[in-house]
Amino acid sequence: MENGSSATLVALSISVAVFGSFTALNLAGRIATAEASARRWWIFAAATALGGGTWAMHFVGMLAMDLPAVYGVNLTLVSFLLPIVVSGIGLHVVARFPGNRVALACSGLFVGCGVATMHYTGMAAMKIPGVLVRYDERLVAASIGIAIAAATLALWLAFRARGSFQRLVAAVVMGAAISGMHYTGMAAAEFVVTHQPAAVAGPVIPRAVVAFIVSGAATFLLLLALVTAFFDRKLAALTIHEVEALKESETRYRLLIENASDVIGVLDSNGRFVYESSSALSVLGYATDEIIGRHLTDFVPVDSRDAAQRFLGRVFERRDGPATSELLLFQKSGDRRVFEVVATNLLDTPPISGIVVNLRDITERTQLVAQLEALSETDLLTETLNRRGFGRCAERDFERARRDGEMLTIVMMDLDHFKRVNDLYGHAAGDLVLAKVASACAAEIRGGDLLGRMGGEEFALLLAGGDMAAAIQIVDRLRTLVSACTVSTIRGYVSVTASFGIAHVSPPISELSDALSLADEALYEAKNAGRDCIRIRA
């Protein structure tokens, strides 16, 4: 049986194959760059375009032969779905492993076999009464080989393409593969007239209906190709804009990090630097290559390394946020600086996979805080500790004495009849007396002792050590020194005496407040005894 083919429909079938391939490959170009959640939708769209285009091309080619055929519904439906599924698998493989030759070969095999299977399933769906179709095995094999080879080449071109023109070339190759396979397969078919009308099982689709469906599919593919080409250009422009914005953002971030006043680094699981932001040169004096590979404690003075190791130990165990500490670090010049260290454990967080540390030089701030604290605890008139400062330092010494099991001596001193000095000579003269008495006492006490002005003309002393006899000798010398202090005023010389109360206490069983109360009781005994004397309570 011989049948001519319409040149117009043949040209249309090839055009449908090219348009379907262009649409599919254009969509496939977005697979590799898409997010994982969106990738399957791009694969589905590309596979639908490729499978649908193959199916439409086949049936346009069949219509071109003007055969008196009908088509079985079931096999026609299978011939439509089969290339979509197989093409989807092939596109997924080549997108999942881009640049992999084995993946490319497997993808080409899937797509090529999908095209060939679609063709021969579509041929099986065709029913011509009184006609039997036979195939030349060599041409069938050739048609399958053409489909696989051309599909592999087209996919290779498509996934290397960077623009619409390159994808069009790949689409022409893919369209040629589909068309070449189809017409080679048709050349392999021999239509034999049997003069025995064949019974067609199941529902069938008339030739006119097939023509209508194929026309709709071809029109859809044409529109889809135009739409995807338009959006591909828009997406390409958007991608270029995003890339430029990303580069600008990266440049800005790099400049900010490199010129920051903080040192930003990453430590590995052993505490060694694997990254440093280049700001260490201006902050610590070390170049980046002098820091990478060294342990954080290499920059910490020996007497502070235990504290640094304990801090790192807390950081390695912590997963719920940053840890903060203050550490002494060496500058390259040898100077010691105080740094606030903020460390965040990101060992389990790729791509950091380390401990992010932020080192901020707070030396000046620490010194300022220390100065403010000293001022807040210093009596400005006498330059001794004030009540707050004396209490804090005495509590510290009490704690040490409790730990070491030592005795301490608390002394309360009050200048005798000091109100008369203010009344007769003025408050300025009284202030001079207080300053001179405090200076004389401060010069006499030992380095580990404390002296503080508790208010008005009352002072407190804490004498370290448990030697009561030595404490009495010190206090007696202070009493003599106070009596010898004189201040010259316009109304003459001023001198005062002082009364002293001593409390000898054991910190393990006494509180500071109790000791002060006990010394105060002894002071009142000294005043009641005539002043300018010493009384003791234990």
C-alpha cells in the first residue's frame, strides 16, 4: 500500500517538534538554578512540553499521510503520557548531575527511548481496516539510535546554553531527532493489504477528532514557546540584576568586615583560627597569616590561659546562643589589652562549621569603669575609702579570712570634740584637720590594712592578721599621730585628739556588721572614759 504525504503537514510536523523542543529546553534551563522545592515543577513543565511536542509531531506526521485510519483511545492516551514521564526522568537525571557524562548518557537514553516508544505506541494505536503493518527491523533500530544520539546531543547543548539562540540550536537538534526518528520509523513500516477487515477493539478516535486535538496541542505549544521565551528573557534580566546586587552586597560586606574595629574570626573544633577578617592587623598588629592555624590561647598571657580555656570549654558545650567573656590578649608589640570576647558555637551549622568569635578592645572602657568605681568608693576630702568602698573591701577581706581561718581586727576612730573645731575655726579649717589626720593615718598603716571615712569625723580601720598586741601598738601610734597633727588657720593653730575602739573578731563566726558594731561599742567606752584613749572588745 503506498501513500503520499502532504509537504505542508510534514513541514508543520517538523516545526511542531522544534517548537516543543525549544519550549522544553527553555524550561529545562531553569531546572539547575531553581530552588529544590520549585525544581520538580520546572521538570514537569519541560517534560510536558517535550512529551506533548513529540506526541503532536507524530500525529501531524500521521495526518500528513492521509491514511483512512482511526485510533484506539487507550493506546493513544498511553502514547501521550509515556513520553512525558520518560522525558521527565531524563531531564531530572541530567539536571541532578550537571556535567556528568554518565548522567548525560542516561538522560539521552531515557529521552530517546521515550520518543521512540511514543512513536511505536502511536503506530500501534492506529487501526486501518484490511491493512496490516510490518516493520523493517534494521530501520526500526536505526530510528531508535537516531532518537537516542540526537536527544543526548540536544541535552548536552541545552544544559551548556547561556542564551536563547543557543537553546534554539539545541531545539533544532532535538526537533531533528524527533522528526528523524519519526520518518525513519515510518520508512521502516510496510502497509500490507489483507482484504480482511480487522475488528477494532474498544473505543476509537476518528481521524477528524485527532486532527482537531493535534491542532490544539500544536497551537498550545506554539503559545507556550512564545510565553516561555518572553519570560526567559525577563528572568535572565532579573538574574543579571540579582547577580550584580549580590556582588555589590558581597563587596560591601567584605569591606565592612575588613575595616571593622573588631576582630572577627572562626575557630575549628580544636580552638585554632581557620578564618580571620583581616582587621587583626589594625587591632592586634598581627597579619592574617600570623593568626591562621594558631590557638586562641597563644595570644593570651600565661596567667590568664586557664580562664581562656574554661571559657572555650563552655563555648564548645553550648548550642543555644553566644557566650561572652573578658580576656587579656597580647598585641604584637607586647602590650596587654582587655578584650570582650563573644563566641557562638556553629560547629553543626554549615558552611561555617566552627566557633565564630568577635574580639572587641575594651581596654579604655575597662579603665574608665575602674576609675569611676574608684571615685564612687573614695572620699574626695580625705582621699580614703568612703563608707561604700570600705564596706566592699572589708567584705572581700572577711571572705578571705573565712577561707584561711584568720583573725581580723576592726578599729573605729572618732575625733574628739570636732564640732568645736568647726564652730571656732570654720568648716574649712575642719576639712583641713580631717584631711591631715587621714593622711597621717594612711601613712602609718600597713599595705594590707584598710582605712575609710565612715562619715563626719568618724573613721574605720581593718587591720589584717590575728596579732592583737601588734594591732594595739599600731592603734596607739595612730592616737599619738592624731594628737601631733596641727593645722594653721587665721585664728591660730588647731589640734585634735581621737578616741579608738578595737574589736578582735573571727570572720568564720562573725559578720562585718557585727564586728563594726562591736568596735563602735568599744569606741563609746573610750569616749566615756575621757577620750584620747583606746578600749578593746572581743
